[in-house]
Amino acid sequence: MKYKKYILLPALALLTTGLHAQDGKRIAIETDHTALILNIGKNGRVYQSYLGERLADAADNNVLPQGKEAYITGGMEDQFQPAIRITHTDGNPSLELIYADKKVIHPDTGSTETIISLKDPQYPITVNLHYQAYAHEDVIKAWTEIVNGEKGTIILNDYASSMLHFDAGSYWLTQFHGDWAYEMQMQESKLTSGIKEIDSKLGTRADMYQSPMFLLSLNKLSDETSGEVMAGTLAWTGNFRFHFEQDQNNSLRVVSGINPYASAYQLAAGKTFTTPAFIFSYSAHGRGQVSRNLHAWARNYDVMDGNKSRLVLLNNWETTTFNFNEQRLDGIMDDAVKLGADLFLLDDGWFGNKYPRSNDKAGLGDWQETKTKLPNGITHLVKQADAKGTKFGIWIEPEMVNPKSELYEKHPDWIIKLPNRAENYYRNQLVLDLANPKVADFVFNTMDDLIGKHPGLAFIKWDCNRLMSNNWSPYLKDKQSNLYVDYVLNLYDVLKRLRAKYPHLPIMLCSGGGARTDYEALKYFTEFWASDDTDPLERVYIQWGYSNFFPSNTVTCHVTSWGKQSLKFRTDVAMMGKLGYDIDVSKMTPDELAFSQQAIKNYKRLSSVIWFGELYRLVSPYEANRAVLMYVDGIKAKAVLFNYNLNIREREQVNRVRLQGLDPQKKYKVEEVNMMPGAKPILADNGRTYTGDYLMKIGLDLNGWHLKALTSSVVEMTAQ
Ligand code: GLA
């Protein structure tokens, strides 16, 4: 920590000081390897003294410099982005937060939650800072409660989940940007003085153009195994904002939370506003470690049934789109059985009678089976699947409505649209006004009917194909700026009710590809659809991006007919995540079918390593013409490696790849699996046995003489 230039105004010195505050009271928020040390200054304000690797001697925490105020308020002396800025009932735009109380609780055996209560000495406003520290996973979850004790409504102009301060020589931001069918593209840049913001204003979904997650490297750009790095993500299925601001002294503040854009929130008297959680993990040893931390945390504490297995499904969307009938579906169910999949998933196009859903222009909102297509309804399809020895799942998009629907005709006041302006369509549809509790009930009842009436239903794909635009909630009247937030809060309410009734039904979250990819949604969903783009070359990059934050059992990857690559390449790419199929099985050659049947068997053998093992990214597609990654199980007895050659040239010089995460003492047999019938392995060292030490220091020659663009291999390693 450098000493700052103290030519500051006296008031500013309250906020920024390098002096040792040895007699201040410390609050240590610690995991096994990380510490966030706060302290209470003599003036009663709370400061962040330290964030980083846990100090070996706890006594050192007492001599840390005071640092920056932990949750800076707007309207007082600070001149940069505040964490909170409110307008009181009397119009006063300021807030001062003074320490009142601290509580430490243990919500579960693995975590400790510290709650710091701050109060304004002049106004009855309380702000509770929550920090939940997950010891073994080295993850901290931070959120804030704002309690309005005033007699009237206050306005929350800014209401961050978390504010964190850094003092490094330089800062490097890794962000993930994209578009439809182009999700999670990684971009790295050095931060400069001033502001950099990453945000979204899409309403119904967290992301599309920018994703709600980032890596922040300190002093130098981190790599997989070295460098100081923090991974952060906001658990919010709506507008987010990450604000990075580097001040005149090269200090950085990171303010994370709901995007305050068009969202000055009216909080009624006596009410408490709880922000979403900002989840972060820090490591001094590179980004591979923070990914593994987040994966373990997500499986253990966040994702619905995160430690349970997933179903391999066959979807009909790419094969039929909207054109199917009972007979066609019957055939696809037979294909699912033939393939060895666990489930058949019926996608869009099964509903609507007055306005049947024969394309994407009609039917959304009318969730009754189309009689002409499915005369015997879903009940029959569930029964058929059961009779064939498979399971049945179904697609639904319950938050949306087509203007061509009975729902639109009956309830025009249930729809988000501006009065006095033309309706604005996106995929020919509109968003229901979920801020209205009646609409939330409709969404819940739709789901409850569908699931309740069909007890054999084994899977749901919940879609959300449009963002919000031209916003106006007929329900919210003079509280329009609560819309973005209330929509999401009511969505969570519906999901909570649904999960109370149907706790373990697997549900995939989809949003026109991967646009609802956040950890609050994943509390209710078992997995998410990563992208509508299933071209495996693109998918390598997309899945690489997600792998930084999400465990592989949540990242749904399907083998389809997109891309010109071999079926083997498509399958190997899909196998690094949660494998599924969306392909016309009847068009497969006998070899392709045999290969796919064996691939599913291989996947079932290896899936516990892929889903629950530790991920090591070995060669990045952003740095080479190939991508290599591996998973190792908890006892280091089994590992599986995926090797994807991208636009590689045949005589390109590629090194052996050194493995990671193995037990150096153990001996591992290395075998290439997932080969087309009759094909030979490309792994030069196939079938040999090496020590973990050798594999990690010398590595494997993954391609031998068979270097070719768009080829791949899967290597299984078994301790002997
Ligand atoms: C979205 C999804 C697709 C498919 C279609 C159906 O685009 O991402 O997977 O379900 O909707 O309309």
C-alpha cells in the first residue's frame, strides 16, 4: 500500500487515509485463503483495510492501513461513484452511514455470515452489509439491505450490492461480451484512469451484449496458473452494472449491483430493499483456481441439485421446428431410445388453438395443446415415452405473449407496452407485466397446471425469447421506475412457489440462447442453454467463456447439425459440458449411430468426473489454434482430457501439453476414447501408463502425426 498525497480537504481525509488505525475495531471476513478486513474508524465509519490472500499472522490484521470507506454514500464528501445514493422523504439527497452493530451467524456448516449494521445519525435509515464467506470454496457473497424507517417513500438512486477497493500498480479487466449466437466472447484490457462500466438494460434477461461477470487481474494480466485475480458475478436475472473507477491516486473501486439506469426505486415506508448478491472469489495463483472455487461453491450451495446427475436428452427443435404431429414425435421418441438418451424433449410449437403455434408469430400465452397436432395431448406423449422406456420433457415460455393469442385479447392490460405508441415487437412477441401480482399468478398457475396435470413429466425447458423495450407497466402507474426491478423480484417469487411444490424437477433455463446465465436464476434451475449457436467451432469459445464461472453440469451443450465438422468433433465439443442432442437421428449413417451410442455410454462413464471434477484449462483457444482442457475427480483417480484442434495447420509446431491437477505419485493409464468405428487413436502415447508427475512435467503428445484442423480427441486417464 503506497502512502497517498495528503493534500486533501479535511472532510475527504475521512474517506481516504493511509494512516495506521491501530485502535480501530477490526472485522475479519475470511475464507481458507482469502481475507476481507474491515475496520471501524474513530469517526464511526467502516473502512476496507484489506482484500487479498489471508495474512499468515492474524496479528498483522491489526496494523493494516485504514483504507477506503467500505460502502461510500452519495451526497456527502466523496466525488466518485457512490455505492448508495438516496433521496429522503424530505428531499435531502445525502446519507451518512455510521457503525451500529455487528452479528456473525452460521447459515450452514460451510459458511459464516457477517452482518454489519450502519445507521444514519440524522435519518431513520439502516443499511446492513452482509458478507457470507464460504471457507473451503474461497468464495464471498456480498449483499446489502436498505431499511426505510422514514414515514414516507424514499428513492433509491444507487443501491449497489457491493463496493470493493483495490490498490495495485495496474488493473486488467477480462470481460465477456457477445450477441445472440455469439455469447461469452472474452476480451482483455488494461484499465486506465476514469470509468469503465459493463452493464445491461435488457430487463427480462441479464445479458446478451455484455455478460454479468468479469475477471479483474492485479498488477499483471493473470493466466491460468499465476497472478492475482478476482472473479466476480452478480446473481441477478435482470439489468446489472459493474462500475470500475480508477482515481487520481491509482486506486480502483469496483461497484457492483443492479443497473440504476431508469430504476430509481421507490421504497415505501417501513420496507426493506435487499440487493442481489455479488459473488466473488480471489486467488493469488491464477484464474484456474478462481474458476474451480466458483464451480465448487455453485455445486455445493447455489445451483438447483448442483451435486446431482443430469439427463442426456434428445430435443426435436433442430429436426422439426414447428412441424410435427403425434406420429412424428413417436418416431423421435424411438430415436431417443435407439440413441441411448434418457429423455425426449418436445420444443416450441405444441400449443394454441384459436391461434395455433405453427410459426413464431402466434400462440404464446395460450398454453393448451393444439388439438389438430396433438389430439391426445401431453398425457399421451408422457405415456408413450414411458411405454418406450424413455422420459418426456417439454418447452414453455410463460412470461411472453404473441399479439395473435387469446391471452392478448383477454388481458391487454397484462402486457408491457407504452400508451400512445405503437407496440414494439421482438420475435413477434411482447413481455407480460410480471410486476403485476395477477400476472405473476398467471405464470405460476400456467406452470403448476402443466406440471401438476402431468405427473410423469420429467423435464422442462423454460425460455425467454425477448428483452424489454418501450417499457410501461399498466400496473405500476406512477412507479414506472420500479418496473425493471419488480419484474425480476416477482419472477423469483414465482420460481420460489414453483420449487416449493416441485423441488427437484430438472428445468433448463433458456433465453434465446444464453442470456439468463446468472447465479440467482440457477438456484431454481438445474442448467442453462448456453447458446443457440451449436456450431462446435464457435461453441469451443462460448463454452470456454462460461467455464470461467459455471460448473460443466450447468452448461448445456447439444450435438446438432450446425457446422461442417465431423460428428465426432461436434460430439467431443458437446461432451465438455452437459451433453445432449438436437439432431435428426434417422439421418445418421450406421457408423455415426454406433459412434453416438458409444459416445453416450462413454459420457455416462465419465460424466461424474466432468460434472463434479476439478477443471484445468490447459491451452486457450484465444492463444493458440487449439483448445485443451481436463477434469480430475476429487480423489485424483480418474481424469478426462478434451483436445480440440481448431484452425490449426498440418505442420504447425505444437508442444506436448503438460497436464495439471493429477497426483504426482499415482500412475495413470492414458487411453483415447470416443473414436469413430474403425478409427485409430491420434494420441501418440495411447495405452501407456505414466506417473502423474511425468504427465504434469513432461505432458502428452496429443496429436502425434495427425495434426488436422477441426479434429479432436478425448483422453481418459485412470489411476492404476
Ligand atoms: C429459442 C431457443 C431455442 C428454441 C426456440 C424455440 O430460440 O433458444 O433453443 O427453443 O427458442 O422457439
